[in-house]
Amino acid sequence: MSRQGLKSPQESAPEIKSPVESFRVPSKEELRELREIPSDPQAEQEIINSIEEIYFRNDSFDAVNYELEKLPTVLNLQDLEEYRDKLKQQQAADLWE
């Protein structure tokens, strides 16, 4: 039997990304794109209001560590993606309008 048409497991398996990769900080270009999307001022204000006060307390605040400590012991990918999207919206909101 010929092995010509067979692929190794590494070649045939889809690339699986770690959930941690989803927590990367958006690039300046990605943030700019998010800001360029026309938004409802009231909706944007609600996003800004949803940001926890702890983020504004001092400059030495470690947001990454804070968010990692809040994670549950059992992770759910869909919940993580939804929370990541919420954080991206908050980060992209124009706080200084």
C-alpha cells in the first residue's frame, strides 16, 4: 500500500491556539479600527461606565494580573471570548471625549 496520499498528524491537524493567546493587547492599528466604527454616544458611555474603578486608582496597577486572578478554576472558551471582547470594547472606548 502506498503512503503517498497520507499526511502526518502534524500536517493534517488544524492549528489550535491557546486561550491565553486571545488575551494579547490589541495593536494600535486594531484600536484605531475599533474607534473608527461609528458608535452610539450613549452606548459608548455605558461601556466606559462598565469599566471597574480599580483601573483608575493608580499608575502601578497591574491589569493583566488582576484579570488573571479573576479567572475561574475551570475555563470556558466561549465565556473567555465574550469577556475578552468586552475588555476590548472598554479599551477602545474614547475616555477623553
